[in-house]
Amino acid sequence: MPNSLKSLAPSVETVDTSYLETLIGYNARRAALAVIAQFLERMAVYDLKPVDFSVMSVVVHNPGVTSRQLCAALNILPPNLVGLVQSLESRGLIERLPHPHDGRAMGLHPTDKGLELMEKAEATASELEMKIGSKLTPNQVQTLVSLLQKIYL
């Protein structure tokens, strides 16, 4: 295109995202990006990524949970969980112990170090949730969580 025609092309002063803003996925993704950025920053001190935090939280609140149960609860593919569990185990945060009813399965248990870490990490996560939720009323927070869960549960 000749330079003279390019100069006649319209310019955009204000970007119109009104259609995108009607989409559940777009809004959920934008909200998630805003929350995750802050979560990553706050969890860096504990060396926990969101998936590490989720796995550790489930293990802490469900001592003896199996890998299969973890995968189902968190929608993680088994091959992806193997390395994650090994990493958490090598850090001394969890340990595998024989399952009391299934001789083939191992239960995942938090170590004392893992319990101590997660007590601090969950307190930090709760503080962040309060900060993020401060733009909403308590009822709006409850409604938002409930509505989001209807989409994925």
C-alpha cells in the first residue's frame, strides 16, 4: 500500500472490548490473571507455584490422600503429578506412606516442615483473598465463588 493511502487509514482512540466483556471466559481469564500475578508474588517466598500450593493444601487437609484422588480433585493428569510429588517430597514437605486398605497405593502425608510451610502459605493466601475481595461485599464474594464453581464442578 502506498504511503499516501496508509496515512488515510483510520486510527483507534479508544479500544472497544465491549463484546469480549460479555464473555464468561474472557472475564474469568482477566480476573484469574489479576489474581494469579499477586498470588505468584506472595507465594515466591515459600517457593510455591499455584499447583504446588493446591497439592500441598489438599495433602495437608487430607493426610493419606492418594495420587489418584489428588488428580481427580485438582484435575491434574497423572504424569504431571508424578514429578510434582517427587519435587515436594525432595523438599521434605510430603512423604509417601503405605495406604492402610490398598496395598498397591501410597498415601501422601505432610511432614512437619510441610505443615509449618502451609500454615504460613495459607495465611498469606487468605490475606490476599481478603485484599482481592475487598472490592466486593461479603455476599458478593460468596456469590462469585458459588457461580464460578457452578462452571467447573
